[in-house]
Amino acid sequence: MAKKEFLNNNKNLIYGDLIITVILLAVSSLYEISKEYLIYLVLFMMIKSALVLFVNYYQQVVKVRDTNVEKEPERRVDVDNWEELREKEDFYVLWVHQIKTPIAALNLLLQDPDKNEALCRQELFKIENYVEMSLNYLRFEAMSNDLGLKSYNLENMVKQVVKKYSSVFIYNHIAVNMEELDCNILTDEKWFCFVLEQILSNALKYTKKGSVTFYAEQDGGSIILKVKDTGIGIRKEDIPRLFQKGFTGYNGRIDKKASGLGLYLCKNICDKLGHKISIDSKEGEGTEVCITVSKEKVHTSDLTKM
């Protein structure tokens, strides 16, 4: 490619010298110019052309070297873009695996007209949530441009999310409790509610009976929202890896209900919002998820002090 580019850049010089040589030969035959003089003239032109070509070639080598140095960051950008594409590919492989389960279940239910309509709605609800998860994953990369940090009432946001999952609570006979949530936090309502939805979805997924409780605490300079369920719990050795993409844990693999995407997104979204998220769980007793917001970003009213 470099050789071809060099020849293209200097073709006028090469062709020009050839044309001049032909003209000199024609003129010498017409006007009986000395052959010795003609040879010297042609040699001079060849040496001159060789020097010009050498200088041009050297300049091109330097230019290519400098261009390669300048493009090194671009190559790194290409590598980053490739890694980003691979990450998206991994996400959608997991996502497709997850969404296939309710689709297959719904397909079987629809083949039997005697099946409970409420059960069909539950599977359709799961599909809708998985689609919403996918859309939010796509929006996540541009999340910084989409943030609307304002003061929102925590109780209103929790009620909004609980209402969305009300049919699941009713169908599975799970109670919901909301305590000491009357406080305002500085957050982005859309993204914060998405995090709550993922947490609540997991709680309902692994709670066969009992309840899910939302409550807030003030602890020193922080406000902590806690979501506690009475589900099957999580193995101790699985807890440190819960926020890793694609990690499902022992119970998730056994029940085949998890893809390892929800908590991964929750952690990354909380990081961008300036919140902290942590999980504590005991197998067979239940799980508690905590979202911590620093006091500087919170206004409280009638909040129980610990």
C-alpha cells in the first residue's frame, strides 16, 4: 500500500522525465546534437530525479511513522470499542437465555385454554420486564447525559414500584410492608425506580411465602433504604460475586430463574448515581438489600434516628 501510494504521488515526476528524454532523443536526431552531450543531459536528469525521489520517499517514511504514532490512541479506541461490542454481545446472550424461559412457559400455557389466565399474565409481565431491562442497558452507556438529579420522596417511589408488581404480590400471596419511608433523597427517579424494580423482582422470585419489607434508617451521615424478604436466601460464598455480570449463584442455577444481569446493572447504576448498594443474606432465612445515600444528598422529615 505504501509503495503504491509513493508511486502515485511521484508519477508526474517519473512520466515527465520519460517524456523529456523522448523529446531530447527526437530533437537530437533532427538537429544532429552531439550524442555525448545528450548522454550527459540524460544522466543529469536521471540523477536529479533520483535525488528528488529519495527526498520524497524519506519524507513519506517520516509521515507514515508520525501518522502511526498519532493513530495509536485511535487503535486503543478501536480496542475499547471492540471490548464494548463484546460486552454487549455477552449481555444479550445472557438476556436471550433469560427471556426464553417465560416465552416458552407462555407458549405452553396458551396451548391449553383451561390454564389460569392470571398465570399467563405473570409470564407476560416477566417478558415485559426483560424487554425493559434490555432498553435500560442500552440507555445505561449514555446515562450521564440522561440524569435528572432532583429531590424525590422515597415513599412515593417505593409505592410506584410496588404498584407495578402488585399482581405478583397478589398471585403469590406475598405481603408487602413499608415503614419509615417519609424522606426525600437526591436521585434520578427513573433510574432509582429501575434499581428498586430489579431488587423487588429478585425478592419476589425467591420468596415462596412471607413478605417483602421496605424501610429506611438514618445511620450517622447516611440514609439507608433496606429491602428485606423472607425468601430462600443466598449462600455465603456467593454473596461477594452477586454484582458480577452473569453470576447467578447456587440458587439461581438450581431454579434456572436468574441470568446475573439485574444486580450487575443495579451496582453500575448506583455507582453513577453516587449511591452504594450492598447485600446481606442467610440461606433459608432471607435477603436484605441496602441502598445508601450520603446525608449531604438527603433531606429527611420524621425519619427514625438509629
